[in-house]
Amino acid sequence: MKKMMLFLGLAVGFVAGSKAGREPYERLESTFRQISGRPEVQEAVQAASDTVDAVTDLAVSAARDTVTAASNKVTDVTEKVESKVKSVPSKAG
């Protein structure tokens, strides 16, 4: 039922868009180009990009630190288990 509703919605949208013609699309594209060409918009986009880069660097660093700490913990636990296993007397004999 959900797929049929989705298909129906897409079909209605396609028909409505086709009847509207290309003019609304071209107006929207023109408006987008005018807005995106403004210096203040370009500055905001650059600032957002710089922020994304900084946050990405922080996230990568934090993930790397977490993986390193987890790896060290696994190594420590493995060494402790191995030392306890070696100290258990063998029952063979």
C-alpha cells in the first residue's frame, strides 16, 4: 500500500510538473544563481566549509584516540590473561 501511495504521489508530481512547464524551474534556477553569487552568501558557504573541516578533524582525532585507548586496553587484558594462564599448574601428568 505504501509503495502504491509513493508511486501515485510521484505520478501526480510528474504530471503537475509537466503541466507547469520549464518556466518555474528556470525561475528557480535563476534565483538560486543570483543568491549564490552574492559575496555574503559565498562567505557564509566558506565559513560553513571551514567549520565542517575543523569538526571533521576533531572527530577523526577523537576517534583515533578512542581506538588507540581501546587497543591498549585489549592488549593489557590479553597480557594479564596470558600471564594467569601460564601460572596455572598443568593437570597433565
